[in-house]
Amino acid sequence: MAKHSPLKTAASFIFIIVLVIGLSTVSNRIWGGRPEASAKPGELVIEPGMTIARFGQVNELPDPVLKEIFGLENKADLQKELQAYGSTGQIAALVKGKLALAAEHAGKNWIKIPIKFGLWFAFLASVFILMARRKVTPGLRNGVLFASFMLFGVILGADPSPMGTVKDAIHLYATSHVIFPPRMIALVVFLAIVLLANKYICAWGCQAGTLQDLLFRLNRTDQAKAVIGRQIKLPFALTNTIRCAFFLLFTLVAFSSGLDIIDPIDPFKIYKPADLGLSGALFAGMLSLACLFVYRPWCHLFCPFGLVGWLMEKTSLVRISVDYESCIACGKCAAACPSTVMGAILKRDRKTIPDCFACYTCREVCPTAAIRFSTRRRTLPPAGHFGKSPQ
């Protein structure tokens, strides 16, 4: 069979999807099927003159939980009147907030999470060294992408994820008016990685992002040509408008009705197949197929962390830049780039630079090694630079 053929691409696509779903099912059973989503507190019964003890009995809250919620010092405090802690609305908010935080804590696998973050640091550091030494090749890139989603998705699961730190934080605050500190710590860590290198956690560590990236490259020859159909580069003005509108819609719905509109179509649930549901499975299938023709569609069109990371990316210390003294204006880097970002970085003819996932495709095709992944500051091309004929 030819190195690149429609049949081989289709077979590879099916193999990877089946592999991810099959092994993720096994992995979830090995981890014990521990729930990673918080349970939503039900409606509370609060009656006039109610004691804390009676409140606990009616709402099926054990004494230790009551002690945590109301800060009780001894058993006698259970006979205090509930109204001492505020109005009905204030008490309901206090209890629901505490229960929501407790549910968040109970829903996390505290053995798996530190392991995952430790492996993230080691994995990303290794890739960073390879990129700094200009060792990334097409074959190595695909191997790294495969290893990333297998390790951080199939083996270690859907949660935590970069997207979850933004999505779940907004939804939890909208529904319970509380902030889960461990999630905020994770968000800070992910944003710190973005600050270090542009979109770096998305590029090489995100289990949904790396899977999308590899699926796109399955349908791509070494000459950056599509094997099946045609791969298209959506305009950034379009993708970012959709992403901003979707983020705003998600936030408004969360605060107005308490619904999480992302949850039914959450692409990270491909690593929790039992939780996909019909709508999730259909969306995951369509998204996976779209990845063959559009580079990282979820990242560009819907991902909340993708939007936040793109804003943070503007201050990244290490990023892709062009040395115009070496550049011969051949345009190969922009042509090979899977999105429109390299064209914007190369010519600097746009005020807004799209998302750069530091995939290094631009560097591998540059004939003069003018592309760098370093702390070098991006500069403007010399006047008339792209009016010259390639040498």
C-alpha cells in the first residue's frame, strides 16, 4: 500500500478512534469508574423555627456535614436555631455552596491528579527540549501526539483537562456561587505554561487537542496536501467570532438557567465512553471527521480554554518568530502551516495574530532555518521584503 492513500488514511482513522474508545473503556474500569463530575445539591427544605439537627434530618445531612457547613463546635450546637445563620436565602446559599464544594472534592481522583500533573511537566519539558534543539520531525511529531493523548487521555482520563479548568469553574460559580480552589490552582498552572510558551499545553499536553491534531495529520502528505478531499484553513476572524459567541452563550446560559451546554457535547468524554450519551457520541463522531479537513476544530471554534489561552499567548516568553536576515520570502512556512497563523507571523500584515499551537511545521519546511522557537522578539519584516523573488 502506498505511503499516503485514501484507504490507509481511512483505516488509520478508524483504528485510532476504536483504539481510544476501547482502551478508555478498559482504563475507566481499572481506575474503578470513579465519578469525576460533581453531584448537584437538591432543593433544601427550610422551615420556620427549625433547629440545625432538624434541618439535617429533613435534608438527610449527617452531623459531620452539618458541623462542616455551620462551623459547629460540639453536639449541643445542633440544637441552635437555623435562623441564627441568616435568612432562608442566605442559609440555602451557604449550604448549597458547601455541598457543591464537598461534591467537587469527592468527585476527584486525588491519586490520579498529582500523577497526571507530574507526567505533564516531564512530558512537556522533554518536548520543549526537542523543539529548542530543532529535533522535531514529522514522524516524531506524530509519535509525540499519539503518546500524549494515549497517556493523558486514554490512561489518565478526561479529567483534569485545560478546558475543564475554565468551563467547570464558570458553571460551578454560576450555579453555587463558590470557587473550587484546586481547580483554580490547575488553571494557574496551565496559564503559566502558556505564558512560558505559546499555547504549549494545548499543543502537546491536552488530550483532546493532540487527538485532533493527529487526526488532521493522518489526512496530510509530507507535501502538506490532503489525501482525502481538501483541507481548509478557516479565517481567524470567523473562528474567533464563533468561539467568543459560544463562550458568551455558555456563560449566559450557565448563569441564567444553571445549564452546562458544553457537557452533552464535551469532546473530552471520548475518554469516558460510558458518559458520552447519544448526542455526545454523534458530536464526537462529527468532530473527529471534521479533524481530517480542519485543523483542531474544537480548539478554534468552541474551547473556552482555547480562547483564554489565545489571550494569554500574547505575552508568551517563548514563541515562533522569523529571522528576516535568513528568510528568503519563499512562503513555504505559511503554506505548510495547518492554520492561518504562520502567514500572520511571517508578514505581520494583521493586527491580530491567530492561535499558534507551536506544532513546528513551519520550522521543518523552512529552507534557511529562519524560523525559531525561542525568546527572540517578533519583529516586522523589512520594507519590500516580500516583494523580492525567492532566491
